[in-house]
Amino acid sequence: MNREVSDDARQTARSAARWLALIESGQASDQDHASLQRWRELNVSHEHAWQRIQALQGRFAGLPPELAMASLDRPDTSRRRLLKGMLGVAAVAPAAWLVSRELPVAAWRADLSTGTGERRSVTLAGGSVLELNTASAVNVDAAQRRVTLVRGEIALRVAETTPFVIDTAQGRAILSQAQLCVRELGDSCEFSMLSGMAELRPTQYETLALRAGQRVLLRNGRVVSTQAFDTAAPDWRDGVLMANDQPLGDFLRELDRYRPGVLRWSPALETLHVTGSFRLADTDQVLDLLAASLPLEVRARTRYWVTLVPREQSA
């Protein structure tokens, strides 16, 4: 009987496979080796996964790490037979392929990361809880109590009085006994204070206090806007995407963050409006709900290539 594998175990196995791909690609720098060591020391499960994938590598020489990951996830005999059967084909696929397939490289070289549609929660030393949203990556320095956002979106809940630091390209936030959500938006960064208070230090602006219910947008290291938001409203941490009379184009751009593959829509749909609470666990169902409540059709070539078009009017 196959054993059920937790999401955390699967994510750890995937991270170990990616690290192995990088180390074997010949592209790893001294900094990468140091980052790998930090990742191994971050959690005992990381070290166990690293040891297991190295042992697996010795057993199936030439097998790409992404296939070794499958064996780590489900080490049953049927998968071992599958891996052996694929060995001849897999031997021609260089490990560097995995390095180049998930850009930017800096993101998956990070200590912790999630793929498209994945969300992850990690308990750090001291009891602080770090949550990663879809397609996000961070570096963690437990000794310095510092998290560096590489891309995507995170939420950090700090229960202790000892300060914790979140570093971004736009500025730094320092918090204790508080919870903060930080989202990287290309040339901008959004800080949303969920509870407590934080000290926000933009790179080109004076320090300011960020209080619960405040959201600050930084661009070029300066404050662009400050607004209030509802801290009690469900969000991605609850696996929910909320819309309140939101233009459909904006909603779809947000939904697209959680869907692998291609999602396109007709410009004619941009100005429709949507209201509701949608579960991120099944984005196909979200599209079906939109089609049921709005004048649009979902046309899918495959699960990973979907286009939304205006519904044809009956004669």
C-alpha cells in the first residue's frame, strides 16, 4: 500500500532535487554552496532529504534530479521499477536543464520556495511562522533573525519580543509580536500590517511606523501610497481569493498567479465586474463559476491552455 506524503515532505524533496541539479550543473558558485549548507541546517528534514537524494543519485547514476524527486516522494517498488526503466532515456538529459527551466534562477536557488499554485507554511527557530504564497521565494538567516524576500509574497508572524527583519529590494521591515504580509510587485513592494506594529525603513525615505490595518506601497525606495484594509477579510493564507465589485481583468490577473500554464481572455471582458469568495485549491472551478455568473465562455485546449471569450448571444 502506498504511503501518503505530506505537502511539506513533497516540497522538501523538490527543493533537495533542485539543489542537486544546481550543484551537478557546474553553475554553482561559492555562495550557492553556502546557501545549500544553510538550507540543510534550517531543518532536520532538509538534511534527511539531502542525504536520501545523494544516496539515490549513487544508485541511479545519470538520473535527472526531478525524477529522483519522485522516488523521494513515494519510495514504493513500482516507482523504483519505473525509475530503472527510464534510466536509459534520462541519462541524456543534463541536470542543467532543471536549472534553466524555472527562471529567475535566483528564486529557486533561495532557501525556501513555492511553485505556481503552491502555498507553504514553515515554523522558524523561536516559533515564528513564515508563510509563502504562490511562486514565491525567500532566503532565511535564522541566526540573524532575517528573511529576505526574493520574489512573490510572504506573511511572517512573530510571537517573540525579539525583533525579526524582512528585507526587500525596496526597504526593510522590523517587527516583534506582530504579523506582516509583504508582496513583491516588480518595481514595487507592498507591506500590509495584519496585527501589531512594524518599523518600516524604505531605502530612500524616512522610517515610518506601520500599524495593523495599514498597507504601504514602496517604489524606488519611496512611499507611493498608504491605505487602510480589512485585516479580518479572508485572503491567500486561507486559500481564498476575494473580489468585491472588482474589474474582471484585475481579478483574472490575480487568479493567473495561481494557475500553471496559459490563461488568456478577450479585452472585451476587462470591464465586467465580479464579486465573491473563490477557493484557490481549484482554479478550474473558479473559471466555471465565472462562466455561470458572467456572459463569458471558457475554451480550453488543454488544462494548461485556457481562453475566456464573450458568450455568443442567442439569435
